[in-house]
Amino acid sequence: MASRHQDWFNQGQRDVELARWCIEGGHYEWACFAAQQAAEKVIKAVFQKLGGEAWGHSVTNLLKALPVSRVAETELLDAARELDRHYIPARYPNSHPAGAPFEHYMQGEAVRAVSNAESIIVFCEGLLAEPEGDDPAPPRGDEGAEDTAPGN
């Protein structure tokens, strides 16, 4: 079966583009969620290219599960941790003590989320540009990846 890594990467780039549009429209919660999705998808593109399996939605856990030769820097892992915080609260009112998600998100937070996603996209783009066959075994992206979303 042919690799679909480019499809995953392209969708991740499109998701970060959506995040930018959401900022322009004042939809900061959706910008944060779209940024998280962008990062998740481009990392999954790397797994696809390497023939690995990537499960879960934690950007941090997915980055950590990449082969040792592709270890992410501390700053990138910090960016991933910030993005992970947007996976559920940006969408669900019951993630907050009161109010809808849009009432809890601000422009600066959305801009930072997009910047974090863009850093991860650049990192993954570099990994995708590497020649194939450098790793002895395909990675698995489900180690320690817990889904905390209700119903997921």
C-alpha cells in the first residue's frame, strides 16, 4: 500500500491555515484547536512515511514516540504540551467551570498556538525530507498516549 504521508502533511498545513483565518475572525478557541490538529497531523505524516503506526491525539506523546534519531528539542516538546491543552477545552463547555469555550480564549493564546504548530510543521517537514530507510524498525505512536476526551 502506498504511503499517504503527503496527504497527512498537506492536511496539517491546511489546518494551520484555518487556524490563521480563525484568528482573523476572532474565533480563538477554534484557532487553538485547529493548531493542535495541524501539529498532530504532520507528526502522523512522519509516522506514515516511516511505516509506523500513530495512535492518539497527544502531540507531546507522538513527538516522544518518534525514533531516537529524531528526538525533538525541549522547546518543541513545550510547544506540543501547550497545543495538547487545546484538544478538549477549546471545544467543550464542560471543560470549564462556567461559560462556553469561546469565552475563555484570547487572541494572544491563539497566536501562540499557531506559532507552536508552525514550529512542529517545520520540524516534521525536515524529517519528511530525510532519505527513507534510516530506521531499523517502524515507530509506534501509541506509547503513553492516553485520550482524555469524553467518548474517545
